[in-house]
Amino acid sequence: MPFSLLRRRAACALLPGLSFLLLAGACTGAARAPAPRGSAGAAAAAGRPGDRPFAELTPQAQADIGMLIGRIPSASPEQRMEIATRLVRFGEAAVPQLVEGLSHPDPSVRITSAYLLGLLKDPRSLDALYRALSDPLEDVRFEAGTALLRAGDDRAVPLLLHGLEHPDPLVRARAITVLQGRTGSTLDFRPDATPEDRAAAVARWRAWYEQRRRRAP
């Protein structure tokens, strides 16, 4: 579920019922050393070279994808999830127009495009998602960061670490869930912990990231 819709939902106890993101694990994290799964972009790029050209689409398929994206601004949350499902079924064929959607003037299109690119994990979208980390809207930035980490691109880690310090507990829950999905650990960060305990856990995350950054070639 796109980040902006998730923030409207109730507390962590209700989160396991979500269809696209299971955030219940973020409410009860266990501490262990993070172990990033592959290098940046490696998971997404395995067997799928990032410079491979996109397959040519029929004019009708291009029009259908464009029509679905064009419906996003006026759609209800339920309709947007239906649109998202239909777009994902196009697979990589939808990627070029979703990349264009990252710069759409309507924020709902940018958010949904980043979310869907995160599901598709196409390495040819990674640079566009990285640029979206500078979007003026926070929801777009977090959705783009989530998409990058899902695809194995660690350039979004600083953004997610910042999310651990967000005043909204649902943002904190989302951030730690994405980080845990990438590393397999929470470093004992709990989004509902006391400010002191959260600060200590954030310090552990920042120390881990700094150590990892120094080891990078």
C-alpha cells in the first residue's frame, strides 16, 4: 500500500491486515546485526541488465497504461489500489511511463509510480527513483526510498534512518520495516518505544551505516 495511504491507518495492532505491506514485525523488533543482502542494485539486476532496452509495446498497450496512470489523481484510495494491481500486471512494460510518473505535477501520481516501481524492481528505474529522493513531498521521498531498498539499492538508507526519528509513529514503523526487509535486523528499534530508547537504537543504526559506508569500495 502506498505510504500516504498507510499513514491514514490506525495503530500497529491493525497493520497485519494490510494487503501490500505487513508492518506488524516493526512493532516487535529483535536486535541482531544487520546483514545487507547483496550490493546496491544487485538483487534487482540479477539476470536483468540495467541497460537492456524495453520491449516495444503495441499502441493499445501504451494507451492502456497511460489511461490507468491518468486516472490516479481523481481515483479513490480503493480505486487506486485497483489501478495499481492492473498496472503491475503489465510488468516491465509499465516501467517507462511509471518513471515519467515520478515527475508528474500531481503528487498522487508520483507516490503511486514510486510505489509500483518498488514492486516491479526494475534496475532501469533506479536512477529515476534516486532523483525522486529530492522530491519536495515527504510521502514521495519515502516511497522512492522504499522502492530503492526493495530493489537492493542502498542509496536510500540515509533517508530511512531519518525516518526512524520522525514524530509520526507510523512513519517510524514504515522506516524500520523497510530497513529490516533489506538487512534482516531492527537493531532493537521499536517505533513505539520511549524517545530515549529510540534515540539509542537510531545511534546503533547510524554507526552501522557509517561502518558499512567506510567499507564500501
